[in-house]
Amino acid sequence: MSSLSLGEISKKIDATLIGDEDLLVKGIRESKSCKKEYICFVKDKKFLSSLSRSSGAVILEESLAHKIDFDTNLLIHSNPYLAYANLTEVFVKKYDDHNEGIESKIGQNVNVGKHSSIGKNCIISDNVTIKDNVSIYPGTHIGPNVVIHSGSVLGSDGFGFVPTDNGWQKIFHLGGLVIEDNCEIGANCTIDRGALGNTVLHQNVKLDNAVHLAHNVTIGENTAIAAQTAIAGSVSVGKNCRISGHVGITDHLEIGDDVTLLAKSLVTTSILKPGTYSSFYPTQEHKKALKLFAKIKNEK
């Protein structure tokens, strides 16, 4: 399957097509960078402002259709997120076949430990060290002088499911993972590939053990992340950041340059101003903790 017409796609995802049913599309792309031969989707109105004006077609709710102020094809669906999930299943075989058809390229002075695996369509640059029991999924690109410690999994399918009346509909991830020069990945880290587009670690990023980066996360150069931190999907972290242990960052946020997050911080809004941030209370006697929480709750 090299391409499908919009008419065929509308039937497969049970959407109403407004536009050219004969237009052939190659796959799905992110809404910000979608081109004429691809489809994107708009989950809700906050994504309209960044929607590419050259999209081949857009999946969206009927209530948002009149807000599109440029000429494009529309696929109207009551649940665009579910329609997108169903569409990833249509194109996942093409994604897998593409990867399977390209042999990986391994550079000079690459050391691969015992029981480690490198999938198809990977690029492993010069002077990379891969310790034991590492799994590198297809479509992963690793720059020079990278060190990957034992047990890490790079480029795995991200966590994406849409609730339906019949259970969970899986979102197949069709992107890749890019790790640039001089990065170090600790033991037992998991880094998901992009759902659409890539997850990216820029130069000189350092991850401690047991760090999780979800799909389409971007980490800026010279940023270091300590153990047990988890960063949800589509988060952008800037340059020269310091993220301490057991930090949680919720999805679709932006962390600017030169930000330090102290241990156990929970980040639920974007942080654009450089500085040091925290959101934790030190351990104390339970009775004292309850009094503190009650005081905070009653403050006006």
C-alpha cells in the first residue's frame, strides 16, 4: 500500500469527507508540519492556531470545520482522536514495511554488548558504546560518541490508547527517535519514538538510570535528568536544564532554557522563565503534615 485516496480513507475511519475524494495521500503527519500529500488531525480548538495551511486533509469535529480559513479537504468525525487512532492502524503496515526494507548503518568503533539488539533502518554513528541487554527499535538514529547503559529500550512504541465502548483503541506510533552527539543514556531508561515525527535528544543530554521520555519529547542540549523522572508526551525541554530525581512533567508543556526542577516536583504548567522551581514538602510527622495541608487548604 503506497497511498490511499481520501474516499477510501473516509470509509475506513467512518468519517464524512468534504473535498476531493480522489486525492491520494501517503500517510499521517503532525498538524504543524502536514503537507499536501498527508493527513493530519485536530484534537480540539487549541491546535487550530498552529495548523499547517498546506495540509492535504484535516480530521476534525464538525463544530470546528467553519474555523478553517483556508482551502483544504476535511474529514468530519465526532471523535477526531479515535479517527486518528484508527488511521494509524491503516498505515502501520506501511511504516513497518518501510523500516524492514532498509538495512541499518553502523559506524566505526561501535561497541555492542551481549544480548543487545539493533533493529532495521537505524543509524549508529561512530564511537557509540552500547552496553548489554539494550534494545534499539527500527527508525532510531544515534549520533557520535553516545553511551547507552544496560537494559535501556530506545525507540519503543509509545503509550497511546483511545477509550471506546468496546475497550481501548491502540494508537500506533509511526515516528522515530533521534539522539544527537555526546549523549549518555543511563541503565534501564525507556525512550519512546514519536507518534508522528520524532522524539529528539539534542547534543550532550545526560540521563540517569530509570528515566522515561514519552513520544515526541524534545530535550535541549546540555540538559541533565536524574533518576526516576518521567516526562509525558510532546513536552519540550530547553537547553541547560537540570531536572532532579522523581520529577513528573505532564503532556504538551514547554520548559524553557536554564530551568532547574528540584526532586519530586510535579509540573503541570509550562515554565518559560529561567530559575529554580520545586513543588514538594519534606517528610515530617503525619499529624504535623495534616495540619500543614489543612492550613494551606484554608488560606484565601
